[in-house]
Amino acid sequence: GLGTINIPVYVHVVLPNSNSVTNSQIQAQMNVLNDDFSSTNTNQLPSGATDFINDATNTGIQFTLAGTFRHDDPKSSWGTNDAVKAAYPPITPSTHLNIWVCEIGGGILGYAQFPGGNSATDGVVLLAGSLPGGSSAPYNMGRTATHEVGHYLNLRHIWGDGRCRQDDFVADTPSSDGANYGCPTYPTVNCQTADMTMNYMDYTNDACMYMFTDGQRNRMRALFASGGARASMLN
Ligand code: ARG
Ligand code: ZN
Ligand code: CA
């Protein structure tokens, strides 16, 4: 097998005062990514969620900060059209995950590009307030990064962005017919079975997100196999 996959990360902080996001916040964000992707975070399943008790998995994917680049830029609303990436291009995206930390606007917490896209826009954009200790409670524990890196590694929302029959291409995430928010009690039933509201690829609060599944792990790891869309990252 591939063993533990280690992804080096470049962080581009693009803010009017780029030092307002501290190095310790960036390191805390890396720690959240590593804990979430190895299933060692301290979040818990909602009480009674026995269906999912054995489903949280270690993805075997880890992240190492390879560099932080700070740009003082007065722009206060970068939108979701990759403008921040055009202004501050990704660095060696074939081998590094690039993360831009900026103000997005429109209440957007983050956005990501799926694998196989244009390398000039490859990576993840995060709202500055979504980093651990940021201002975007209840989304300020670093799980926007976990969710967006999930997309970057080919995961869809667990509801497949459609109704019950719309697939997320992962067999062990139960079907769901839309996003869940807040911190749902268990069970939250929309398509006859309990929704996996605590999955990182739902829209629940950071404090209430808990897991990736084996199926999600396998879908992500397949990208790194020979011929996969992110195999170049291992070289
Ligand atoms: N809305 C964003 C997306 O679809 C991110 C959602 C992040 N959720 C969170 N609890 N941090 O990509
Ligand atoms: Zn998403
Ligand atoms: Ca599924």
C-alpha cells in the first residue's frame, strides 16, 4: 500500500494586516488537519449514535507546513472566483497543497478545487476567521480547512448536492437529502436512515464534526495511486 501520505502545505495569508493571523494559529490549523485526518481529534459522536460507532477512520493522510507567505493587501472581499489565486499564484501545486487565507465575503467560509482541474487555481481558500481561534464562531475551530481539503481530495458533500438518490460516490456514508446545520441530535432522519451529520463533509458546526469514513478514505487515497490525479504529490 501507500503507507502514510504526507502532503506539504504552503499557506498564503492575504489580508490588510497579514500578521493578524498568527503563526501559532497556522500551526494550530495544521494540527486540526492532522488530528481530523487521523481520527485523533477530541470531538465525540452525538449520544446514541450507535450506528456510526465504528465508522470514524484514520485516513493515513497527514500535512506538514512547508512555508507561510504573508501579503498585506487592502482587498476586503475576494469572492469565490479564484481572484486571490490570480493575485498570489500557487507555488508548485503539483507537489504542494496551497492554502489561501483571506476575507472572502458573502458569508462564505471557504472553497476548494477538485482534483484534475487547472493547476493555476489548484488549492483551498479559507476565510481568515475560520482558523482556530478566529472570529467566525461556530466555525472557528479549523474544520472549514478539513472540509475544503476533503473536496481538494475528491470528496463530495455527503448529500451529493442533491436529494436522497443523489450519490456522493461513497458507499458507507448514508444517503441524505440536503445539508445539516448546527449541532444535530441523533438520529436526524431524512432518507429513511440516520444522516451522518457529524461527517466533515456535512455543514454542521465545527464542534459537532467528527469523522471521515473508510469509503471516504479510500476515495481520497485512490488519488495518490499510480495514474491518480494527485499521484505527483508523492514524488
Ligand atoms: N460552505 C463551505 C463549503 O461548502 C464550507 C463549510 C464548512 N463547514 C464548517 N463547519 N466549517 O465548502
Ligand atoms: Zn463543501
Ligand atoms: Ca453515500
